[in-house]
Amino acid sequence: MKQYVVGVDVGGTNIKLGVVNPAGKVLVRTSFATKPFASHHSHLITALAREIEASIITAGLHRRQIAGIGIGLPGLVDYEKGVVRFLPNIPGWRNVHLKSILEKKIKLPVFVDNDVKIITLAEFKFGAGRGARNFVCLTLGTGVGAGLILNGQLYRGEDNAAGELGHMPLNEHGPKCNCGGEGCFETYVGNRSLFALASQIMKKPGMTTQDMFALAKKGNKKALLFWKTAAQRIGNGLVGIVNLLNPHLIIIGGGVSNNERFLFKTIAQTIRRRAMSLQGKAFKIKRAQFKDDAGIIGAYVLVTNAQR
Amino acid sequence: MKQYVVGVDVGGTNIKLGVVNPAGKVLVRTSFATKPFASHHSHLITALAREIEASIITAGLHRRQIAGIGIGLPGLVDYEKGVVRFLPNIPGWRNVHLKSILEKKIKLPVFVDNDVKIITLAEFKFGAGRGARNFVCLTLGTGVGAGLILNGQLYRGEDNAAGELGHMPLNEHGPKCNCGGEGCFETYVGNRSLFALASQIMKKPGMTTQDMFALAKKGNKKALLFWKTAAQRIGNGLVGIVNLLNPHLIIIGGGVSNNERFLFKTIAQTIRRRAMSLQGKAFKIKRAQFKDDAGIIGAYVLVTNAQR
């Protein structure tokens, strides 16, 4: 029975890889640094093929038990064609036909997708979004993105580029964004902006959200103010999507979501205060259930959905 | 064969009613003022039953040829249960079980929905959205709303309240909105705001968008500036949804969309300048194909979709 999947989560720093069983459990996992392979995609693909083969053996499985390989990448991926269009943080990856190249090497079905979409599938099938028909899965980090489950399925948009919540403007005129826009949500709540806010509030350069979390736990008033401000910004950025998409669930993941107790209540209050009464009444905020394994587990859902 | 539908479009001013054939053509139409019936929903329902019966006869049809009645209303409608929850501009309509009451009177299947959603269905099946898998159908008027076709189907959200594009904030701090929010898109591009802008630019009270259209056609520079400003506001408000939902099509309807030649080019330019490069590249703006008949034609789609 082909019922296992090898999931691969390609990040800017590390590549994580694991074998997933039908219950969404990761049986074996391995990881290696992205950098040595980053500039030449063919090196990375060769390494992936080797590690995939190795992980199947380590898991005590045979190739015939593998339904396929699912790969998430941080950037623009053509899911239908299996082509990696562009990865902002990994050079050397433009229009790479990852699916067909790797399938030739490994003789197993390969599916590729954007990493945030894959994380969203993990939460939908096995995590905080189980049973929900409509939800937004927000990831907060250096970049800010989202996956959308609408009418019970992943919404991809026309170019598989839907979900760019980080690039919905929060203001008509605001900080310039890398995307070419202005006043984007990410320029207010991305890590760079939150680190700058932390340093400004603490009047000390180099402050991080981790620092602010540690200080807040000790009751530091400035750190608590920092989290309140961050949460208000996040809430303001979610009002529009709550009114537009009328979900009852927003799942928040990414590093900053670890600080749930300093964030979620204020985010919810901000949304309730500003959103339309019906839309603002019924929704819940939940923390993403999966952290490091999300991309690997989601790859299982990607592969099995594609083969249904 | 049950292949005709009676469509009813309940507006704050008039109620329009027509018999629609399977090609989406309106065979007979009638309309009457809403006001005499507005305060007592039972009066309106009695009038509807009478007019529906009359229109079937006028169309030369028999009841057995009618698949059902579709009714659009301007407000919050529980599509599943057939209950009108609340109509901001028509008093006396709170939690009215319109579907079951009217079905008892008229002995034909009745389906009710929010009017913007029904207009969107008309454009999807017979109009500017034919063949599109994902699009946003924006209606500009006193209120600003939208219908969303996503993954080839109408997206309703959890409470059938999705599509409130008019209440996505354009700025964190901005004009107070009737919805309880602040800086909502509608406070910038709703008729009230555009009329105020017109009066301000012309330095003359009581100016309307119709006035500005007439002046712009004559080449009046202030009127052209008015339309440019309005178009930039509309474009700014659409950037977020273009990045979030990655549609290739935005359909614009409502009174203001009649001024297509002074609006659409600047709207498109504004979106292209501010949206992410991929999302901003491929989309098109089209004018809604149906005007007065949109609600009646969409009712046909509502009824036949429900019975598929």
C-alpha cells in the first residue's frame, strides 16, 4: 500500500525532511543547511534525492509504500506545472522544473507548492483547523503570509499566489515595502518592524521579540506595552480580512505566535472593536498546532489531496 | 419542464420582478415602489405573491414551468435557512422567515439571498464573469460591497456575510464608518463621500457624480481631477484584495461604473503601481454587463444552482 509520504520543507536557512504516516505523524526526520546548495539548484536536487532515499530506508519502508514526495518552498511556485518560479531568499532558483527533474531521478511522484500553503494544509487536515470550512492561517515572521481555506478547500488564486496578507496595505501612505507597495501589513508586523519597535520602546538597539518575551514574562511594563502595540497592529491588519472573508477562525503561526498570552487577547479585542458586528462576533483565534514539522506534515496532505 | 424562474430584486426604493428563461433573458418585468410596504413585511410578502402569480400569467407560462422564485434583498440574509436577518434601509424586516412564508402562499420553491451575491451570480453565469474561475464583483453606490467567485463558486463565508469589501479599512485612522469601524473603503468611495469630494473640488454644494460626469465629458479640468482622485481611491482600495485573492478579473458595477472612461484606466494604473508584480500584472477590470436586470437574472442562477 502506497500510504506514506516523504515531506520536504525547503527554508532559507535549513531544509527539513521527514517520512509521514497516514495519521500525520512524522516517523523519521532529518535536516541540513540550505546554504551549501543554495546557489546551484541542481546540487540541491541531487542532495534531496539522496536524502529522500535514505529517509525511506531509515523509516524501515520500501519505495512501493511511498505515495509520493511533497516539497514546500518559500516563494512563488507553479503548483500545476511543478515549477519553482522564484524564491526571494534562495538565489539560483528561477523557473526550475523541480517536479519533472526530481521525478526522473527518484521515480516517485513529486508535488511542489508554496510553503505557507502547505502549512495551511497541515493545520486543515491534522491541526488547529480540523473540521473548519473557512479559515485564515496567518504566519508571522520576517515575512508575513497566509493560507486561505475557503469552502473547505485551499484557495490558490489564479497564479497560486493568493494569500499575500502581508501585502495588504494597512494605510494608503506608509512605509515602503520590498514588494513595491506602500504601507503593507508586513511593514508593521514583520520581524524587522517589530525588532525596530522593540528597540525604540526599550531605547536600546538590537532588541528582538525573544528579548521582549523574556522581559514581558517578568512583568516589564515597557515590554508589555510592546506586545500590546504589536497585537493592535496585527488586529488592525486582520479587520479587513474578517469583514471580507467572514471566517470564524484565524490560526496564527510563526515565531511571534509563541507569545500567545501577550498577543491573542488584544488581537481579538482589536478585531471585535473594529470589525462589523456579525463578522466580529463569532470568530476565534487559535495558535497553529504544528511548528517545525508543519511543512513536512502538510506535504503529506498535498500529496494525498493531489492523488484523490 | 420547470425551466423558468421568477426573479425578485428588493431595493430600498423599488422592487423589481421578472420572469427569466434558461438563456438568462428577462421575458416580462414589472416594478413597484418599496415604501408603501416597507414597514410591514407581511404586506410586502402578500404583494410579492400577487405580482409573482401575475407575472407568470403575463409571460404566457404555467406554474408547472416555474423552477422556483429567487429573491435578492439588500442586507443580511441567511441563505441556508431562508431567513432575512436585517435590512439596513428597510425597516420592519428582522428575522423574517421569507422562504417558508412565501412558499406556503405560493406553493413554489423560494430561495432568498443577499442582493450583491445574486448580482455576482448573474455576471458569473451570463455576464462579464463568464468562464472566469476567480473574480471580485464590486458594486459602487451609497454602499460599497462585493461578491466573490472563488474556485468557480460563490464564496459566502460562515454567515453568508462575506464580501464586505466596503468595510475593509483603507487606513488605520480615518473617517468613522456606519459599520462601527474606521477608515473603511466605503467612507472614501461611497456616494456620500464622492458627492462631498465633488462639492469640495467644484467649490459648490450639492454636486453629484452625475454632475461630474457631465462636466468631465465637456473636458472640465476640475471634473477630470475629481474622477482621477476617485479612481485612485478605488484603486488603492483594491490593491489589498488583488494581493490577497490573486484574481485575474475585477468586475465593477453600480452607478459610478457608468463613468468607465474616466475611471477604469486610473484604477488599473493605481493597482499595477502598488500591487505585487505578479498579482498586478495579469488582472483585468471589466464593467458589469447587467444593470437594472442584474438582480432578476441572478435570481435565475440562484434557483437553478440550488436545485442542481
